Amino acid sequence: MPLLSCQNLILGYDGKTVVSNLSFTVNAGDYLCIVGDNGSGKSTLMKTLLHLKTPMSGEIQMGDGLLPEEIGYLPQQTVVQKDFPASVREVVRSGCLNRCGIRPYFNKAEKRAADENMERLGISNLAKRCYRELSGGQQQRVLLARALCATRKLLLLDEPVAGLDPNASADLYALIKDLNDGGTTVIMISHDITASMKHASHILHIGEQNPLYFGTAGGYTESEAGRRYIRSEGEQT
């Protein structure tokens, strides 16, 4: 059974349909990039996968024992979040909150998981630093470590390189690819089609209330939607 299966989804808000006839599957180890124009429903889909929104119609199934609260999520950062006055260790540990239930403290296993993920992402030396004093690239590493504390099975990333300079963006993309190569399944919203084609195994292109393409990244370049989108992105740069 796929790790995630979406069948005949209709998504929207305030009674307005944004995406319809959406079906796709994500297998363990996949790296799926979701692309499309602004307002095409990418963020709505992400929130639906997180069970923060209910689909207007259709079905989402999860396999391999995956639970909604076990999905790691890296949202787009707001100005308030970037100025969060907590230590790096505290931010990373907060990724374990869903495991705590009503318990008002982190146990040894949760603290160890946070330490391991900080080491995995190369930020152990920042553990005592204040989060808001870090660079944008460092902050994204901290939030990625936080997301990994929720699970190593599936990461949902919403424009993870937004606002980063080219070097920091390349560094974060490489880090995400390393996590995927290590067995973590990745679903990422991206406006950067070049990076999407370079790193992703699969592409989901949504727009105009309908999915325009779902398949391998290599096949996307040969599709009508892919050729048109890649050409339009090139004209804007």
C-alpha cells in the first residue's frame, strides 16, 4: 500500500472549489514536488494532507501505519516566527509535542531525538543560541530538525527556501535530498522548477481547478504542462 493515496479529491474554501479531480499516490522514499501558479491550490492541498482542512469530496488514505500527527511539517515562515525568542534546542524539542499528550515535559527519548536531529542537520553547536539571532538558512535547518522530531517517515515542506539567498537555498535543497536519500519521504511545494526537476522523483502540477500532470520528474519535461510551465518560468527570469 502507498504511504499516501489521494483519490478524486475536490478541495476548496468558503464554498469555492480550487482543485478538483485530483488523484495521486506517494510511495515510501518518493520525493514529490508540487508546482503550479499562485492560487492554484498548492497550500490548500498541503493543509488538507495535514488534516487541517477537510476535502469537499474524495478520500485520503495513509499506509505503513502513518498517523496524521506523525507527519513532519515545515511551513512558510512569518515575520513573527522568525523573531521567536527561544533557544534552538527548545524549538527543535517542540517537534516532539504531539508525543507528549498531557505530559508537561519531554522525556529522555524525546530529548535524545532532538539532540540526534540537531546533530544530523549540523546545528548541535547552535543549541543554546537564540533562534531569532540566526541567519535564514540556519533557522530553516532548525525548523527542519523540529519537523524530523515528529517523524522520519514523511516531511511536508511549504516553500522551504523562500527568502533565502542562492547559496543558502542550494545548501537546504542538498540537505533535503540527503534526508530523502536516507529514507525520508518528501512532499514539497516549490516555485523553483529548476530545483524541482533536479531533486524530485515525481512532479504534481495543479492549476485551473484540475491536475495538469502527475508522474515522474523526467516525464514532466516531455508533457505539455511541463514544457509550457518551464518555458514561462524561463521567460520570467
